[in-house]
Amino acid sequence: MIERAVLYARISVATEQSVSVARQLASGRKYAAARGWKVVGEYVDEGVSATYNKPAERAAWQALLATETHFEAVVVWKVDRLARRVIDFLQADEVLQARDAAIVCVDQNIDMTTGEGRAFAQMLAVFGEMEAAAMSSRRRAAREYLISIGRAAGGRQPYGWQLVRHPDGPGKVRAQDRQRIEWVRQMAERALRGDTVYAIAKWLDSAGAPLPRGSKAKRWSYTSVNAILRNPAHAGMTAHNPGFCGAERGPEVLRDNNGAVVISDDAILSLDDFERLQHVITHKEHHSAIPRARQRSTSPIIARIATCATCSARLNRYGSGRAFCLRCRLCGQTIAYVALAAYLVQRLLQDRGSLPMHRRTWMVPGDQLASRKLAEIDRQLTAVALALTHDDADAGALGKELIRLKQDRKRARSGSGKTSAQVLVDLGRTLSEVWELCSTDEQRREILVSQIKSLVIAKSTHHQGGVMDPGRISLAWHDDGRQTIAPAGTSLDAMHALTYDPIAPWMSQLDAAAYVGCPIKTIRKASENGRIARRDVGHRLPSLSRASVERFALSWQPD
């Protein structure tokens, strides 16, 4: 027999007076009084959606279950106040049964202390779930319609943009915010020239840039600047995720029926500039933005590919820090390692950057279905190999996935009954483009080695033997018509090459001294008299232009 009860109320939109919290609680108290029950507690979840929040995830429901007060019934106004999904309703009921309590609904006259009441409540929960799905579908359809006719669907607008009245009809459209749009342009310009996101945030604070509308922050942060620079609205695109809540996510930006990106006329960046901006931010191009553990000056990119002109012996890596170099073990000649690597990369991209790149893949002649399946497995293998290069990769899980994909590939090769063959497929990308998408120095080394026929280093005529001098280098490329192949594990989509670590456009004075092979005071003097370009940043950030340091290295002569 029920003697003690608690009331539970929930509402997702506070303006719905027909199901207000006050009305739900008043109805519950009246119902409990009519049944002769004593109300020993009231619990309210306000502003909480039952579609996207299970009862166990709501604060008031958790407090109800955690209370030590004894009760035999939980009184709710309707079933949908507790849950809009059948599984959520049944789970909540199961938890209450463990406490020897039951759910009682006021408006629907349901008493789950009886078998008939339990069956009827489950039927109502089914209809509640159907109603929630229909409401979600109607909202999604309305949003799709508004976007398709060029109107704004509401919500917070990106920094630099605002909603204004539609000039040719009802509703509102997105337009530039004259007070903030110029700040967005300058943020993008600074990021494209090599400034870090953190440096841009510091600049915005010092320049007194207005914060985003509605923001309670007192200063600019890395997170807010990063989010602004990544917003596709600046390139005239509309962020669009129709399947955000539970379903499969759709495209990240609005597209037409043919899959092409829809671009408006009010863009402040071209599509190429926006993609380049995302590339710079995603790949942490600036040296100071790279985690210290990944700032390796001893890259293996040119290891064991150079020979000595005097001894014909292989030059090996030698030393550490500023003295790191390639050294002949027989005659002892040396050359600055970092400077030589930069020179070779520059020559590679200049002389061979336009070469078309290929990728090895498997196919079954005469069987397009089997060939497509093999190509898809190869794509997945590449993705797993790329994931293994990440610092936080789960090597055990990825290793198992690699084994599974290899087994699938083996079965696919033999499943059609025909002989499979490995072929080269034109990627539609140049060597320069694939170079920028490499995620590790080992991948870049594979490209470099495949192009170099011979690399011979002559002894220096300077008294500082390790000085980098292009006159010491004899470089020959392969010219036998061989096809260039992209390294295994290289992502061909810049959106997924998250570990790319290209040569930074700025460098520190210490790195510049190691690059040129001169004392650091020489670098300081050159930057003071204008021979090396510099920028005004914090003392911990690289301040010297790499391009100007490279030019200085070619003209500098030791005393």
C-alpha cells in the first residue's frame, strides 16, 4: 500500500506554460492528496530535453534516486515528462522497482503498481518516442528549407557576422558585422604569415579588439581565436551538420544536389586562402607551436644518402645541438646537417616539385567490384598506418585492425578466382603537394631518396670546415623516367594529415647560428643591421625569417 510519494517534474522550454513546472507540481500535489499520500519530496529538471538526456543523466532524477527518504511512488504529470524513449522509460522503471517504488502518472491515470498499468505505460512511451522523432524531423526539415532559400536558421553567428532583416522578404539573413569583420581579416593575415594562434590572441588583447558578442570572458583566448579562424563562414560557406544529434553526421558545410560547396557573395577569404589557413593551423606550422618533444633538430631526412668526394665513404650523423653535422669517418670532413637538409628540400621542390605522383594499389583485371573492394581496403590500411604515427595512438587496437585489414585484403585477392595484380594509380597530385601531406620525416626521406641519384660532398676551403656552402655539393637526380610513388601511410587529404611538421617560416637566433654554422653574435649583428629580417615577438618565440637566414647563409664568409 502506497503511503509516501515524491513528485518529479521536467520541462525543456520554460516558455511552454501548458506544461509548466508549477502546473505539473500542483497537479501532483492535488493527486497525492486525493489518494491520501504524503508528499515527502519534490524534484525538478528545468531546461532539460528528454530526447537527448536519459533520466540517469539528469541532476534532479539522480538526486531523487540518491535520497535516503523512503517513498513508494514517483508521481509525474505524464509519461513523456520522465522519458521520450521506450528504453529510457523501462530503465527508469527498473531502477524504481529495485527500491520497491512505482511510477504513477496524473494526467494519463496510470498506476504502475498493477500489471495493466505497466502495459499501458509502455504503450504510451512508444507513442512518446514516435512524437519526439516526428518533432525532430519537422525541426530539421524547417531548418533545411530556410537554408535552401538563403535565410538564416538562427543560432549564434560566427565572429565578424550578424543577423539582419531579410531585404527581400520575411526572416533574417547573415551579413558582415562592420565592427568586427576587419579584425577577422587581420587575424587571417597574421595566421597565414606564420603567427601562432597564441600570438594572435595576445595581439588582439593589446590592440583592444572587441570580444565575441555574448562572451563573458575578459580577454582573448587560444580557443576562441582558433574557433574563429576555422569557421567556414569567412570563405562564404555555411556550416551544416544535419545529423548532429544521434544520427550519422552530414557534410561539414552546405552543398548543392551535385555535392559542390555552396559559396555566398559576402566571403572575405577565397576558398584557396581558407584551405591554406586551415592547413597552417591544423599542422601547427609555426615552430613555437610544436610540442617540445616533437622539435627534433636531428631529423633522419638526409641520413646515409651523402658520400664524401675525397674518400667515397658514406657521411654519418655526428655530434649534437649546434654542432650536429654529417661527418666522414675516414677524412673527418663535416657539413652542417640542418642547413644541408634545408638546401636539399629546397632543391627537391624547385627541381622536381611538379612531377606527378602515384600510389600502388591492388586490382583484379576484369572484375571492377573486386578491384573497388581492394582499393577500399588499401585506403583503410593507409588510414591505420597514419593513425599509428600519432603520439596518443592506441598501438594495440590499431595493430589488431591492421592484421584484420591484411586478412581481408588476402581474402579479397583470392575470392574472385582471378589473379590480382599490383598497379600504379595516378594520384592527380604533384610531388610538392604530397610532400606537404607527409606526416613523418621517414615519409619525406622516402621521397627524397627516390629522387636522388647521387649526393657528393666536397671538403670545405674555409677554416670552419662544417660551413654550408652550395659549391661543396654535387647533386644529381634520377632521369630514367621512373614513376614517383607516394610513401605508405601518407594521407592524401589535408584534413587528416594531423601530424604534419613542415619547415617553420621563423626560427630562433640559436637555430639560425646552427643553420649558418657561425657564432650567435654574428646572427645578432646581421639582424640588427637588417641583413636578416626579424619580427617583434616575445623573447621565447622565434623571431628571424627563415628565408632571410637562408640568403644570409649563402653570402656569409667566415673571418
